[in-house]
Amino acid sequence: MPSTPRRPEQTTADKIISIVPSVGPTTQANRAFLGKAVSLLAEEGVRQFVDIGAGLPTQDNVHQVAQRVAADARTAYIDNDPVVLVHARALLEDSPGTKVLDGDLRRPKELFADPALREHIDFDRPVAVLMLAVLHFIPDHDEVDAIVATVRGALVPGSYLLLSHFYTPDDEQATVRAGAKVYSATNSGSLTARSLTRINGYLAGLDLVAPGLVPVQAWRPDWEEDAVVDLSVPGLLGAVGRVPQ
């Protein structure tokens, strides 16, 4: 029998992994970071979650993690991919407290003004907003600065920002350019790694939950060997920041 054709995104993933071998495990670590962070915040009393650029539902999605702690937790998933929206709405149709909305991270003011979002999420109360592995698909630094500022401006004290972003040290720029070239041929269009200084800037003024901004696999790791913080190689950095009183 002829072999089954491989999906294009699998080919892209293989290319990225060949350039930066840590990407595969890092993607899994990003999902683990999501689970640990959402669970922690639900235990701290947060009952509202907004996942921007959520993508297709997988296992241990935000609403599932949060509702294991608090059955009344509410989640809004936001994406602008028509395929994602159709599948997510079908898969999550019977999930209480969960809504899938069409919104574009590049237009954050419109996103947060959406009546459907405001009907589902009360922004006068603490909210946890997730922007996990999405900002690095926007190449313009000023645009990302404005997006983060708008998101943070919508949050009352006691709210949280959960962030992960592709990072590179200066001496790995050639590696990152090679990875970005592969991504430029996909629907995502581009991937822009940013420095530790820039990513830290998105969190300025927030109270960071320990251990702060670290590689996602080192955020409250399950295994001792993952606790090592190595910023000499590219990867995803993750952090949870609280809007202070």
C-alpha cells in the first residue's frame, strides 16, 4: 500500500525540530505550564479565564483544568481562525461555563469590547488572561507592546496575565532566523524570537508568581532535572504575573 501523505504542519514541525531539537519537548512543556498555572490560580480563587489564540481544543484545556478545582469557573476561548472556531464550538458545545469567540489579538480593543465576551466574563472582577505562544507570531515590537498594554489595561487588581514567548539569546540569532524562515511558509506567517529584556518588559509592574520568568519546563517542574534554568539556548519562556492592588 502507498504510504499516507503527511500533513503539511507535520513537515513544518519536523523542520523546526531539526533546527531547534528542544522544540518538541518544549511544546509539551508549554501545555504542562498551562495546566499548572491555571490550576494554581483556580486554587487561589480565580473563576474567570480568557485564553487568547487558543487554537484547537486538545486535552487538559483551560476550562477542564479550572473546573477540576472549581466547577463554576468560566472560560472564554478566543481565536480568529475559522477552522479552529468551527471545531472548537462543536467540541465544546456541551461544556458549561465555556464560550468560543471570534477575536483577533491584533485588535485587542475590539476584542475586549465584544459584548459576547463581556456577557460571559465580568471584567470588574479578577480575570486570568492567557497569551501562550502567540505573541511571537507578531513581528512588530511596537505592535506587541501596544497589545500587551491594552490587555493589561483591561484587568482589575487581582487579575493575572499568563504569558509564554519564544526566546533567544543573542548568539543564537542564526538558529532563530532559520526557524523563522520555515514558519514564514505556514499560515502563521512568521515567528519572531525576542530577548529576555523585551519579554521581561511585558511583565513590568506585575507581581510575578514564583519562580518568575523561566523556561516553561522549569516553571514548577515535576522532575528535578527540569528545574535547571538554561538561557543559553532558544526556547519558550513562561511567567504568571498578578496585577497588584
